[in-house]
Amino acid sequence: MTTDPYDPPHLYSVAPSQSAPEPRPLQPAQQRIRTAWTADELMATEFPEPKWAVPGIISEGVNLLAGPPKVGKSWLSLGLALAVAAGDRAMDSVPVDGGPVLYLALEDTPRRLQTRMRKILGAGGHAPRGLTLATSCPPLPQGGNEAIAQWIDRNPDARMVVIDVFAKMRGTSAPGASAYDADYAAVGHAKRIADHYGIAMVLVHHVRKAGSDDFLTEVSGTNGLAGAADATLVLKRSRGQADGVLHVTGRDVDEAEYALRFYAEAGAWQLLEGPATDHTLNDTRATILRYVRAHPGAKPKQIADDTGLASDLVRQTCARMANDVQLIRKDGGYTAARENGGQE
């Protein structure tokens, strides 16, 4: 048997068709994790900063990455896995620290994975040895958590595990459990691993067909999924110049929106600079918003004169943008609204 630390067969120590043994405890009995403090003790304790797989976007813990079918979730997750394993730039923009990554592509074949990686890496691109790929793994409650734990044990510097898709590994629900409890428990299996090893786990999931103003409610299933996860990321199709918007919120990550562009010929998502609204609005609104952001309090005539847009178009568009809370009107002029409400 090979001792290669990146050898994928170690993921198959428990085959899906076999009866799986009871998973071993992830926390050895001789190690005790403190779970209670007095208030003064807690305030005096220094905790390490969260470890980021992708700074500002994917932190240690469970990250639920959801999106509609065919939006490009697998392209995005594979691209992130390649970038982190190589210590490259995620989404062609965010520098990341390199380290081993496990990518469970449970809806793909080896041939399809090879084709996708060849596209993402481009001519002369180097496939990172630190990326382990597998197309099969038992459900988490039936030995999958043990298989992942064994891989992390063999790769102590591991930075990220991606499960694409989570539905393939969540396992069956406990008899009599409510839908919420079943969803919460399913994510709990992944969280147990993430918390024990201090590693980022990305669970690729789907969204509902019906849209919503609150992206969290679009995640397919009950609120138990997002409630158990440390962070939720929703990739949505966009309008205007961007091909998608990545909505992010979580316990250790600031709530934010990122505009992305997908380059089909390269199979790559690229993070676009500036606020997402600059890329998701139509050209007229985006032009007005950029101008008002640079000139707070600008009036329609000034905007029209300096941008070259027609005066009537500027007046009408500014009024509509104020109704949509993209601009705030005061004393006949306009100020850009913050992404999360208020004024800039």
C-alpha cells in the first residue's frame, strides 16, 4: 500500500455499500476542551484569529455555498479548490495561503474533472499536488466523516474540504425528526469535523426555484441548514455587466455582496472591483451611482452635464433609484445609499 499522503484511495476505507462502523470520536478522550468560563476569565482569554481559506469570504467552519442549477457553483468551487491548494489568487483577485484541499466531486466523473481542470488551469498550467479529488464517498453519518477525518490526519496542514454536492453526503434523517432538526443535524456532522480540525468546509447546495428579497431564505430546505452553518454564501444570476453576485453572511465574516464575471472559455469566475451594484445595475443607473458616490449631493442637472446623459433620463432615473433606496434625496440633490442601508 502506498504511503502517499495525497492518495485518494484512503477516502474509500468505508464503501457506501458496506455497513459502516460507528465513527471514532474526533476529540480524543484525554484532551478536554474548555466550555465554560467566568465573565472575567473569558474577557482575559486570547483566542487565535479565524483561519481563512479565502480571506474575507471563506473562513474555518462550515460554509454553505448555494445557488440555482447550472449557475456555475461547481466551476466556482473547483476554481477555489485549485487556488487554495496552489496558494494562488482565488477568483483571480484574492491572495490565499496555500495548503492541501480535499474536493469531493460527487456528481462528476474523473474525465469531466480532468476536462474542467484543464480549462481552468489553461495552457501550461500546473495542477497542484496538494489537491485531492474523489468522485465517491460514503454519507457523513455512515463513515464519510471518518474518511474525511483520516485524510485531514494525513494532511495536518489542510486548509479546506469541499463537498459537491452536500445532498450526496448528508445521510438519512433520524426517525421522527422534524425537517428542521434533520437539516440542522445534517450540517452538524460537517461542523463537528470543521470545528475539531479548525478547517474550512464548503458544502455545495441548491436554492429554491422561488426568489426572495432575503437570500438566506432562498437556500433549499429549512432554516436549519443556514442556522447550523457558520457562513452562508449564495451565488445568484445577475443583470447588467456582472454574470453573478455572491451574497455572503456568517458568524465570522462580514455580510457583503461581490459581483462576479464568468469566463466560459476559461471556466473561471473573476471577482469584479467595486460594490456589486456598480456591476448589476443597468448602464444608466451604474453611471449615476458612480457619479453620485464621487459627488455627494449632486443634483440631476449637474449629473447630466458631467456624464453626458440626457437631463430627462437623469431626473427620471434618479427618482426611481430613490424609490428603490439606491439613492437618498435631500435638498434637491442625491447621495448614494450604503449597500446595507443608510448613507455613504
